[in-house]
Amino acid sequence: MKKMFTIETCRAAASCTNACGDIKNLASTLEEILEAQKLGEILSRKIKGPVLSHHIFKVSLSGCPNSCSQPQIKDFGVQARAYPLVTREECSQCGTCEAVCQERAVRVGDRPEIKEELCLACGACARVCPTGTLSIGERAYTVLIGGKLGRHPQLAKVLLEKADAPAVERALKTTVELFVELAHGQEKLGALLNRIGLETVQRRLQAREGDGYGNNSGISA
């Protein structure tokens, strides 16, 4: 039987200077979850004829917002992020952080200022800061679901922001549960979300509060 799901990672799983967080171990855990949920067996029973690329449930993990593994067009995507923090260390006003930021989210006056609405949490400004005035304050994940190509391509929708690894795992379990329960025939997850709404997944996730979900506030409104 052909495997009915794939898990792809970018080179941050091995070594990459842009890596914002661990995706190698997380990818292994997500694979174990899909195996335990018997997703491959369930999808195989729905396929009549040869297994094609669009029949396969695709998971992608990216080690930074550059998203080399293209999580935006996968059924379930994860982006690692590193959120900058302005510390109490004295700033030399060298401007290196401002120069390296492609989003123009950093401005240096007496001290660096981060425009959160522009920041992609790539961690670049903290990596180049020579004085430690900027450092990484939090490492977390963004979870995207429902991306696809094909005849009607669409980008994935943000399900979680600033999620820890257990929250990502719960998100995958919940997403697959709903996909198995509600998808019609060979319907893709993206098409299912268009039909039932992202809010359906959010509500199911919120119902998992007793499983520890309440400790994470990353649901995107």
C-alpha cells in the first residue's frame, strides 16, 4: 500500500543559519501522530484507482519564515519563529539590526524599537546584535492548514500563532480528526475548510482545553 501522507522539512532540520526552532524532532512526532491515527489506511479506502499526488495528505515544516518547504500550500504547515526581545543591555546604536531587517520592522533611536505589526519573527536582528540589546525572547510555531495547488489553488489559513510543540501536535490531531469525519469522498482539506469554515477547527481545538490546550493562547481570530 502506498503511503498516503508525506512530511517534508526544509534544511533547517539539519543545519541552517536561519533556523528559528527545532523542526526535526517535531516532524518525527507529527509522523507518529499520523501513523497512530491510521490516516494512510483511511485515505487508501477512499481511493478508487491509482493514487495520485492530490490524494496524499501533505505536511510541511519550515525552520523559519522564509518557508523553503512551502508550508503555505500544504494541508498542514508549520513555521518556526523567533520573536525578538529588547533587553536592558546598552545599545551602541550601530544600526546593524535595522539594516538586516527586510521588513523594516526595526528602528534604532536611543534603543531599538520593534514594530510588531511588521515583524515576521525571523530572529535576524537578534543574531546580528553585537551588544545583546536585542535577543530572542520566545521561540514558537505558526500553524497553517488547508493550502493546496491544483485546479483551484489556495494558500493555507493561519490556525495557530505562537504555539508550542504540544499545541502543534494537538492541532494536527484535531485537524485530521475533522478531515476524516467530515470530508466527502476524496475532498481535500482546503476544500473542506471552505465548506465548514476555519472556525469549526478552532472550536474543536478549544474543546481540548482539558488536554492542556488552555495553556496556549495562539488561536488566530
